[in-house]
Amino acid sequence: MCVGRRAALACLSSARLTSPLFSRRSLVIPQALGLTVEMKPGPFLPAPIREPADMARLAKDVDTDATLGYVYEALTKTRHGLKGEVPLIGFCGAPWTLMAYMVEGGGTKTWQESKTWLHKYPEASHELLDRTAVVCADFLVGQVKAGAQVRLSGLDSVVLG
């Protein structure tokens, strides 16, 4: 799998790809919502959402063209670089996975914080999932406008148990 513009074009020139996947870290969605995401080396959110009041830090109306325009620009450049040889696949993480990262503050093996959040704050969970899903949908639409020919929404890897 090739991720990002440079990687996609490099992989295309060195191998026979059926299509490159343009996947800017899925955590651009929490960033668009106003959270800080750092790579240490994996994703780390220094100020996760731990209680419903923390959601006040999130943007209510996200303009993905403004906040994620750099991703769309990279997608367009990648599409031009592909010269129609193969389709370009856009990607967005699934709302539950993104919410879990926002609550956990990063990856985990157990996802205990996000599971607890879901059961402890069901109404806030619905609101956070809804807000995340709206931004995800807008992001996928923006990817199509920028040149992605196929869109993937991540399969949720967080298991509820």
C-alpha cells in the first residue's frame, strides 16, 4: 500500500500498482475538529475528550475546504501525477475509530477508555459520533472533488466487548 502523494507516485514508478491509496493519516478529522494530534511515533492526542464538557473544545461547524484543503491539494497533484494510468483511492477513518482515538488519546490494545465513554455517556457518544461522521462525509466529498476516484471509509478496528 502506498500512502500520500510522494509515496503513491514513487510506488507507481517502481512497481505495477493496480491503484494507489491516498491516505493522509485518518486523524486529520480530529484535527479539523480542533484537537491537537502529534506523531510519537504513533498518533497521540495530548488533550483527549474525557468527559462530555470536553466536547466544547471541538469546532461545531467544520469547513473541510479550509481545514483540510492541503489534503485536497495533495490529492489533486497526485491524480495529475498518475496521468490516468491507475485510479486514485481516497480514504477516511471510520467515525467510531476516530471517536475512540479522540477519547483514548491514542492507540491502545484494550480501548477501555472509549468503551467506558460509550456506556457512561451514551448521549454524548451519539453527538460525538454524529459530529465526526458529518466531517468524515464532507472530507470524502472533498476528496472526490479533488480527484479521488474511489473512496474508502475505514473499517472499525475497535472491538466492543
